[in-house]
Amino acid sequence: MSADAGLAGEMEYGELVIRFDDRVLRPRPWTAAQSRWAADLLRSAPPGPVLELCSGAGHIGLLAVHASDRRLVCVDANPAATELTLANAAAAGMADRVETREGWIRDVLRPDETFPLVVADPPWVPAAETGRFPEDPLLAIDGGEDGLVVVHEVLGALRRHLAPGGVALLQLGTTAQAEAVGEALGGSGLVPGELREYGDRGVLLRLDRPT
């Protein structure tokens, strides 16, 4: 790990062991539900690599694809996320199938790239409420005034890069945020689908692009 890394740890995450430190968001065990849902969808998804946006330590995407032969592209603006994702991919025997891209989403995806499945865990905590989570890196949780600033960046990427017949699974904080996302999708070609709620931990929203 980098000399700048703080307190490090590791945890079981599904069938994987994920390493992390205090430069990234500590993996939440409940988010394995996002990985499992993605893995189920992969069985009937069109060909192509999986895209993980706001990847952190890479745990959600790695667990989603580990039982398949799919490639995984992980995007995060935090250099520590790139470092930890690569380490976790290597530990899982997946180094040859995982690519990391460091930077803002709009800057690191090529205009011609499309993906049949996208998973995303963007920051969704409203800026005024980030003080409730003092142990979490601000970059990983601060979603701006309404908690949806980075979410809208993710939606823009889905408009451009989700393949026809593709599916995205978006993690959000509340059903109200999911409703706001649905309202923002008008004319985008993306269709909101099933919403799965996990109490006060968060929600998962499915978005489809019809063929």
C-alpha cells in the first residue's frame, strides 16, 4: 500500500476478501446485494465488459463478475481507489480481467464505448449531512446540496455509454432520491425499473435501455 495510506483493514465480501483503508469508503456488507443482482443480470446481458462507476475499493464490481468471464472497467476520481481495486483484483485472481481508470467519469470514458451492464455507488449524502459520517472520506460521500450532483454525472454517462438492451444498477440513499432520478430521465432513453429498499442503509434502482 501507498505510504499515504492510513489504517488498513480487510473484510469478507461474499466469496472475496477485500482490502481497504481510510482513504476510501469502507465497504458496506449490504451492498453485496448490488453485486448479486448484477451477477444475475449478467447471465442474460449482451456481450461486453461491465462498468463500475465510483468504484472505491472495487468490491461491488469484482463480486459481480468474479464467477463469470466478463471484463470489468472500474472508474473513480480517487487515486487510492485505483490502487486498492488493482490489489483486490490481483488477490482474487482477476488481474487480467480488470482495468482501472482514474479521473472524472466524463473524462475517462471514450465516446464510442458502450457497456451492457453498469453498477454505480456514487456519493449521495447531502453536503449539509456529511458530518453524520465523520469516519468516511468526504470525496466518497458528499453528493452536493441535494445529494444528487454526482448521481447526475452518472446518469449522463449512462445516457452515453449504456448499450441497447443494457441494464444499470444505481445505489442511492432514499426512495425520494430514486423518484428524483426517475423524473430526471425524461427523454433520455433510460427507463427506471425495479426499486429494492434496504431500510435506512440505502436503495438500489434498476435502469434499462430498451433495444
